[in-house]
Amino acid sequence: MSSAEDQFVQEFTGLRRGWGLWDTSLRTRVGPGTRLLCGIRPDAEDRDVRRLVLTKVKQLSDGFAAQDRRAIAVALGAEAGYQLPLLAERIQRLAAEHCVSPRTARRWVDRAFRLLAEEAAASLLKEPDLAPDDSGQGWFVRRFEALMRLDTPGPQLIDKRTIVALKDGLSRISVRFSLPRRLEGDELGYAVEAEVQQGARIESHEKLGEGHFHYVLALSKTLRKGEEHTYTMIFRVPRDQPIRPYYAFIPLVASETFQVRVRFDPLRLPKAVWRIHRLAPRELADRPIPGEPLVLDDADEVMLDFAKVEQGFGYGVGWLPG
């Protein structure tokens, strides 16, 4: 089983727990692969998520045996009479319906979802049919590791990403970097220096507005559908240019996992550090409101992992300067 299939098995397994697709926080339980597969927007409500997932599942399982289709529908709570609060209850009812043991019924469910994951992975790698020069599409981020250094003369971000191609012939991608508007209202310009450390080269770049920067990267090799590739960039902010006291990743393409590490200057430790989780850009633009405090380690660092990140929302670390 491929890594994409493994990912879908995990995400679909999460969806069938509890009330299944009738969970009251369904939108928070949908993984990045499923969001991309089903076309789920970041601001989608539960009813929209439910409809899109059901439509895609029925499409993918259309050619399955009747037993497999039934097992999937029951596990997700999609069948009338099977909208029960526990997966175990739904499996028990499926077992009774077919006069088999619950263990056998669960094996049916596991088998059916493995088949569904295979179809989902294959479908994702076939879509979409994109123009070969569209650097902003045709790929997604498998893993993003960010190291924000505040112990250097000017702030530095080391950005390491593993991407997966969704089409043959992927040779370039788009990268964006933004410096949030400062609250003080000063008239200083926004500048940033960017370089690629490995895995690509900068083909072109442009500044969009005050503090938004767009780069087109030519990859070090042309990728086939499903092929992974890792590249690393570093962004440097001038020493005399103040920044807002947070670092947040706002994914614009589908992204699976995100790890952020912030290294503080031991001579300028923050008064407070906290986790930023699923904040809308307009909330990030407000004055910082400290959340649950995080503790720095012995290297004056804090590290966070985010297993699920949704497009259009911010994830990262905020701090109050000392």
C-alpha cells in the first residue's frame, strides 16, 4: 500500500468513529487528503462536508461489490437506521443483519475501506487536468517544517517542504511569503531576501503590494504523478525592520502536516509564548491575544506539530516580546 493510500485509510478511519458523518464537529475531523479529494473549502459547514464526502465516496465505490458498498455506508452512518452514536453499534447491527459475528463484520468494513483508500489515492493522482505551466496547482504539500530564528541579526525563516506531484511533468511551483502589516503604522518599507538552499532554484520573483512576495521555483528535477520532492528555502528579514510577534503558516494549497520551531534570542526572551491554531487571517491581523502558555526548552526554543491544517487558516506560534 502506498503512502497516499495509508493516509486515506487513516483519514477515513477517523471519519467513521462515533457518529460517523453525523458528528457535530465533522469539519474539524476531515483530513487534508479528503479535503483535497472532495473539494472541501476551509469555511465549509458540516452539512456541506457531509454532502461532498458522501458524493465522492459513492462515486469511488460505484464499482465495488454490494457487500463492500454496504459496509462503507454502514460504517459512515450513511444508511437509514444506522445513524448510531458508536461505530461498534453500527457494526453489531450489520453483523446481525447478515447473521455473522461482529468480528467478521468489522473485517468487512476494514477491507472495504482499504479498497476505498486505493481508489481515493488513484483518483487524487489523476486530478486535476492542469496546464503544464500552472505553477500554483498540480501538487500538494506532504510535510512542511519551518524553523523561525530570532537569535540571528535579523529574523530568518528556514522553510523545508516535501511536495507530491498530482500530474506528470511537474517542473515548477509557486511559493508565497508575507510580512504582516505592522500595528504601529510606521512608514518603513517591507523587504525580504530569499534563497533556495537545495532542491530548486528561483526562476522569477515579484513583490505584490506592501509585504507580499511571490516566487516561481524551478525544481531540480521534473516529477511524475505521485512522486515526492523536497526543497529548502531561507527567508531573511533586514535587521532594522521590525516584524509582528508571531509566525503563522496559512496554506494556500492542500497540506498534510506542519511542524514549526521558533528559536528565541537568549538575551531577548519573550514574556509569553502560545500556540496559534486555525485562526482566520483577519484574526491574525488583530493585536495579539495570548493563549495557553508554552514553555521554552533549554535551547530557548518551542516546537509544535500540526497533524491537520486547513487551507485558508493560520497555524503557528505567537509571542509577546520581552
